[in-house]
Amino acid sequence: MYAEKTIFSQLTDCLPWSTFARLGARYGGDYDVRTFPCVERYRAMASVLTAATSALLSVTVGSRHLPGTELIMSIEDGLQRVAADYAAQVKQRETRLQAEVIQLEIQTIHKKIALNTARLASNRRLDFQVRIGIDYQCPRCWIDSERRSALFSVGGGTRHENFFRCHTCDYKFTISVTL
């Protein structure tokens, strides 16, 4: 049998029932309570915890009574329970972590595409044609993806500025003109 005092009994030694009742009254522990006051809840909790702790600590190794082995089974059981609880928590994080990994992979793909575009930008700029037929071509669509896309005039320009918008990427250009 376990000879030491449990943590709960050590706490109740430091906090006698009269002190607990006084603190419960001072801080409103029984506010709006009709049948089960704070002190009685504490006593019920104390008796349940004391009984559970005694039952857990009374487990022994069986017929082996080596010095210091009286708690091996309860410690092992407790550690098994902690391991099972922790494994369940980690398993719950699996879905969130998997979603984060997928998001990181998507971001990596986008970064690789941007890097590839940056590497090809100077070559694509050399191949850029300002006009295709009668339409002006969007420089962003061409440099980003070698896509030919016409610009249309959006009006509202001045003698020195023209406004264009791309049909594909919807980017608005302001082109300054010097006469």
C-alpha cells in the first residue's frame, strides 16, 4: 500500500474546511446556488479524488515486493494513458498539418513559376511585339506567359496620356506620350 500522503490530501492540510468555507463566502462561490453549496462540492470532489487515488496507488506488481516497485504498475498505466492521450492529440493535428503541407507545396509551385518567368523575362522582352495587326499587345501577358492579348483604349486620356486595359489580365496601363 502507498504510505505517502497524496497531493490532494497535502492540499487539504494547507486549506482547512473552515478556511475554504470562508473563502467561498467571500468570493461568491455559492452565488445563486440553492442545493449544493461550494463547500459540499469541494468535499464531494475530495472524496472522489481520494478514493480514485487510493485505488490507483494500491495496484502492485503482484507477488513481487521488491523495494521501490509498489508503484510500477500505476506509473506504467499512467504513462500508457498519457501516451494514448498525446497520440490522439497528435493524430488530430494530422489533418491540419496535411493541409498546411499542401498549401506549402502550392506556394512552392507558384514561386517556381515566378522564378521561371523572371529567368525568361529578358528573352521574352526581346521577342515582344508592340502591335499585332491593328491591336496593341499587353506586355505583361507576353512576358509572364508568352500570351498574346490585345489592349483596348479605356478613354479619359489627355493629349499627353493614353489609358489602356488588357482583355486578359485586366491590367490598366497609362502610357505617357511626348509630342
